[in-house]
Amino acid sequence: MPSAVETFDIRKTFGELTAVKDISIQINEGEFFGFLGPNGAGKSTLIRMLTTVLRPTSGTARVGGYDITKEPDEVRRSIGVVTQNMASDLDLTARENMDIFGKFYEVPKKVRQERVAELLERVGLSKKADELAATFSGGMRRRLDIARVLVHKPEILFLDEPTSGLDPQSRRVVWDMLQSFMKDYNMTIFLTTHYMEEAEALCTRVAIIDHGSVIAMGTPDELKSGIPGNDIVILTLSREQENARNLAAAEGYVHKAQLENGDLRCYVNNGSEDAPRLMKLATDAGAEVRAVSIQKLSLEDVFIHYTGRSIREEETKRVSMFLGAGVPAKLGR
Amino acid sequence: MRRLYAVIERDVRKFSRNPVIMVMAVVMPIVYLIILGNSFQGKLKGLPVAVVNQDDGYWGRRLDERLKAVAIGPKTVKLTYMSDQGKAVEGVRDGKFKGAVIIPPDFSRRMALGINPEVGIFVDNTDQISEGALTGALTDAVNSIREVSVPVRPDRTVAQARRVELYRTVDYDQALVPGVVVMAIFIGTMITGVFNLVMDRFLGVDEAILMTPVTKMDIVGGLVVSGFIITMLMATIVYIVSALITGIAVFGSVSRFLGILVVLALTTMGLLSMIFLMLGRANHPRIVGVFQGFMNVIFFFPSGAVYPVEGFPRWLRAFSKVNPEYYAVHALKSIIFKGNPLWAIYGDIVFLVCFLAVMMTLAVVTFKRTL
Ligand SMILES: Nc1ncnc2c1ncn2[C@@H]1O[C@H](COP(=O)(O)OP(=O)(O)OP(=O)(O)O)[C@@H](O)[C@H]1O
Ligand SMILES: [Mg+2]
């Protein structure tokens, strides 16, 4: 099967900082590929290179069969991009936004008009078609951002954190939309996210990226089976966490014991069976058990397994970044 | 071409959603015209002057009459009579008066005997312009006290200069119109064109556009053309309104009006391209704001719009020679006031065309189509 996206040791440095470190990945046509990583992992930087607006420091990539540095025009014609910033023009109506994008891609008038109408319908903005985007809610603006890059039916759709900042309900709406568009438009989708649930719900394949490098890649199931055990017992401890961890790690039924943010996380085969044993062990270690929970392994755990950090830790930072709204986009990049 | 049109359409539509800006951009230069036209306006009037006349002889009264004549005729001064010389001078120091005239007690006697009659004129010389006018008016009054109003018959043996007026007299405020129109163009080119690119960049929406197939030429050309449409509209309105206010013929002949439009168009395109070149990489609207304040003065005053270039020192005159606003003002004055056809000002036109070509080329070449 031909590749939709293929990168060859692609790298980007900003001064001292290497935002993307020699990433080589290959994405097939028809895949829904997820790029999962915390803030500053290099997701947007990679997308910007693949979509021709940032030149790689070294390495290259092919998108839609075209080289991003040698054939940028061809690349641009084959793709549609939803940027991390909401980018629809607020002082244009939904229809104008879409129509102008259609013109950027030189979609003939008749086709353009039909497709704009169809897309407005599908993203639920028909009634608001002739209202200024400034009057839209965040979810509506996001749907407009998506609809406007589909007027020319791209082969490959890039989405940079399309649901960040949306409420769970709007997020689900966007997920459904993406899945149905992908099927009907025959697209390959490349999506970045820092939401585990999003990657698990949508993606046929996921790459986990941290500090500019891919640290794991595969289908969500493959990634999960790459870490030992089926369940995780999470003990919230006050005092003596270190001691408890050492004791737990020495137990035969514990595949891995990790301290993460004051929580002791034990990877085991059978959570409900092992939880009581672990509680006793922690108490014996002199720790006070505040709470216990048992979880099925998720991509979140894959991330923690590889990095020792939770993606959510970073998320709190992101929230405060959003509160400082008005942060100029340039600085936010 | 469709992409270029789309860039133009996007920009013009967005601008049209903010009609207030357009109104402001038209009103501001006209207010400039009214304020400049009235604040620089030649003659000073009603300068407060204290008069202390200590001489009750003939010549003291005669001088007083001359002063009154100045106060009533050209109204340069407004007289306040006082008896205390010290208080009068004090008043000048306080700023209550711009000057004081002291006629000493022995003035008439000295006049009659012809022994150095003197009148004291105390002026506030921290205000050069008022002082000049005041000293002029008071000195004239003093110098003319011996004059009798009998017209002198011209001496037929002396050569006389005969003044021939080639054009209708241009009032001071009319003379400002070309400069004001050029200023309107400058303002227009600062709030359209590259400004919208800077704004897109600031808002982070530029990358979404750079990821589409629009080319460098589409972006630069599209923004310059949309800026041109909007600025031309504004400049034409400013010209028509200023002409109406100051009583200049708006249209004159068809060729005169077309000539004016050609100069406006070339100036607009030239300035838009130049500003694009200079601000093509700016990422914050504040940069544009600071730049605008600076460039407006840099281009406007050396343009000859308010003061003739011939009055500049050599280096400033050299700058005027590369200042597009200088050529624009010169060309407009020539068409508006002298009714000259375009070929008569081909020098200005050639400069503006070359300026536009060079700036546009550089703007496109130096524009980077990446973040
Ligand atoms: N233009 C730039 N100049 C300097 N550093 C940059 C620039 N753009 C990105 N970086 C840095 O590169 C790193 C990766 O940034 P990037 O925006 O790609 O992260 P991200 O994974 O998209 O994060 P987020 O989830 O917050 O969007 C960060 O450390 C960031 O500070
Ligand atoms: Mg990002």
C-alpha cells in the first residue's frame, strides 16, 4: 500500500532546542494516525514541517507522494490542515470562510457552492451559514475550521489538537464528524492530540512522542500489550511512598511498580485479586493508604510506562496557558 | 488568478466589516487640513500689549494713535493702558502680555529737538513667532509717526518691477490640499495591505493560509491590490471633500481629474509596496503603530506639503529627492493649481512608476512564505 506520509530522519531545531529529533515514520493511505504527546513534545512543529510552512533543519518527508521541500506546491494541493489555533476569520461569515478557502484551492464555482452547502449541513452550521464567525461558540468555530479545509476534498487531512479546549460533548461531535468524513472522502488523517481517550477512540495507529522523539508506535492494542500486566492498581499514599514502592517491586506478581505524582502504580495481571495484598503491603511499609483504584491499562499508562510522567501533569500547565488568553499566537507556537 | 482574487476578496470583505475605521481614516486627514490650515495661518491677531504713555505732548499722542490704528486695522495687537511701567513689564514676564510699549515723559521734547527720541518696547522673546510679529507691528507704528498720508507720485525715471500673476492666487489652506490627500494615502496604506498580514500573523491565522496553495505573488499582490482599492477610495473622498472645503474646483476638466487619479493611484501603489517591504516580517500590530507615527513625519514634512523644499538644508533636500510623497505633492500641486497635463509633470510620474516597480519587486522577492 502506498504511503500517505513518510518522514526521513526529520529534525527541527530552534536555537539550542531540538523540537523534533530525527523522526522517521510511515503512514499508509487510509490510516487514521494519531500523534500523542504532552505540551512541547513537538507535535505542532512536526505538522508545520509536513504542511510546508516550516523548513526542516535536516531530513525530509514525503506527503501525498511529494517531497515537502522540493515540491511544496503539490503537497499543499493534496492536503487540508486544521491548525492548533482556531483560524477561521471572525469577521467573515461561515459561508464566506469556506468559499474563500475553496477559491484558494481553485475549486470551480459550481462544485464549490455545492460542497460548501453540503459541508455546512454536515457540520451542523447550515442555519448559521451567513452569520459572522465571531458570533460562534468554540465548538462551532472548530467545526467551521474543519469544514473549510474539506471544500477541496484533500487526500490527507492534518489536524493539530482539534478538540483541545472543547467540552466533552463537542469533542464527541467532532470525533463522529471526523470518522464519517474520513470514510466518505476517502482520506488519510493525521491527528495530534494529548488526549489519550481521543487517540484510543479514533486512531488505527498511534505514535507516542515526547521531547521530540517517538518513544512507542503501534495500534492502541499493540501499545498496551507492550507493557506488562492487564490492570493497574493505584494506591494514593501519604508518607513512605518510596519504601512502599520498593517493597511492591520485590513482589513476584507485580510486573512493575512506579511512583507517579505521589501515587504508587503497580502493573499486575489481576487487579481485583492483587489490590488487597498491595494495600496490606503498603501499610506494612509504614505508608498510609488514602485511596485505591484499579484501572484497565490505557494509552495513558503506556505513556507513563515509557516516560515516568503523566501527560495530565502537563495538562494543568496548558490550562493555565489558555487562561492567559491573548497570549499572542506567535509566542504560543 | 482565482487565488489572487480570493486574497483580495477576503481582505476587502474583512475591511468592509469595520466601516468605522474607514470613516476615521477619511475624517482624520480632513481634520488635519482644517487644523493645519488654521493653526499655521500667517497673520497673528490680538496679541495682548500693555501701553504706558508717560508723555502728554503731541508726539506721545501721535504715537498712541498709530498704536490704536494697528489695534483696529490689522488687529495684530490688543492694547491695555497702564500707568505703572514696572507693572507693565511685570505683566510681560507673567505672560499676561506678549509685550509692553513704554513712551517716556521726554519723548515729545526729544522728538521736537531731534535728540534720540526712544520708545521702550519690552517683548517676550521666548515666543519667537509672536515676538517677530509684535516687534514688526510696533516698530512700524513707531517708524511711521512722521508719515503724512499723501500718496507719493511715482518717479518716472526709476525702473519699476511689474508683477505678473501666472495663476489664480492659491490660499494657504488650498495649498495644503495636495499634502493632506497624500497624508490620507499614507494613512490608508498603513491600515490596509501589509497591516492585515501582520494582524493575521499576530492572531496566528497566517499559517492556515500559508498551508494552502496560495503563492507569494498571490499574497503580496492580493494584499497590495485590496489595499489599493480601499486607499484609493479614501483618498478620492478626502480630495473631493478638501477641495469643497477650501473652494478648489473638484473636477475641472476630465483630463485634470484623471490626472489627479493617476497620481493618487501611483502614490498609493508605491507606498503600499514600500510598506510591505519594510513590514513584511513584522509580527505585532504595535510595530506597525510605532512605524506609522515615525514614517508619517519622515515622509510628510520633507514632502514640500507645508513648507517649500527650497527652504531645507542640503541633506534634507537630498532626502526629498527620494521621498515619493515629495513627487506626489509636486505632481498634485501642478495638476490641481496650474491645470498642467500629465506630460508636463513626466518627471514626477517617471519617478513614481520606477519607485513602484522597485518596491513591488523587492516586496515580492523578500517575502518569505514560511513562518
Ligand atoms: N518558533 C519557535 N521558536 C522557538 N522555539 C519553538 C518555536 N516553536 C516551537 N518551539 C519549541 O519547540 C518545542 C515543541 O513545540 P511544539 O509547538 O511543536 O509542541 P507541541 O507538541 O505542539 O505542544 P502543544 O501541545 O503545547 O501544542 C517547544 O519546546 C517549543 O517551545
Ligand atoms: Mg502544538
